[in-house]
Amino acid sequence: MDHPHVATLRTWFHRLLVDRDYAVIETLRDDRSESEGIAPELVRGVPDFRRLHQALAAIARITKVEITEAVIEGDHVAILVCASGATTGGKPFRLEGAAFLDFEGGKIRRARNLWSTGALAEALGVSAALSLDEIAVAAATTSAT
């Protein structure tokens, strides 16, 4: 049986990512909510979070999302998440990641996210990671200056 936070998150992720029901955002987020790791900058509040997910929906269609593991201590939740789907161009992808969430007053106050986005980037035809050669060149260039 799921902990109440995990049961809520399972439903919330499905409605947000699969159903694209953006009204669900306000059930767990408010203007003080913050998310790190899902965009280059800190995502604050409901409008920014909604805008981010609408932009993601324009490039990819998630058809399945599941929480595969969870660790809960009070209002602190760590989850492993797997999402899969296809880009709007029809290329399949699978995302795996972890989220560390702090709840306060029934809302997500802070979320820290770690996602392996390489599969999505590959499906979109962009590079999300540096090769070992690229890292070596960057290191040599940096140490030479």
C-alpha cells in the first residue's frame, strides 16, 4: 500500500504528464513552490511550472509514467520515476530519474530533480551529453588558458 504522498504523486504525475491536465498543477503547487533540475533555471510558482510543461508537451508525448521506488520520511519524499512516450515526430524515448520533494501544508514546497534526458535528446536529434573526447578537449582548452 502506498504512502499518501506517493499515492498522490502517482495520480498527479499521470494527470500532468499523460493526460496533460494542467489544472492538476495547483493541487500540489503554489506560488512558493520551487523546482530545480527540470530546466536550466529555478522554476518558481504555478505559471512557470505550467509554461514549462506546456513547452515539453510541444516536443514530446508521454504515454506512461510510473513511480518505481519511494522512500518517505515525514514530509520528505524521494522517488524513482520512469516515463516513456514518443516525440511529436514519432521517435520513442524512455526517461528515468529521481525526484526529492519536500512537502509543506499539503503542497510541494521544493523539488530537486535528476533526469537522464539523453534518450529524449537523442529522439529529438540533439546532443544532451558530452563524449569523453569532448570532455578531454574542453579540459585541455580550459587548462591551457
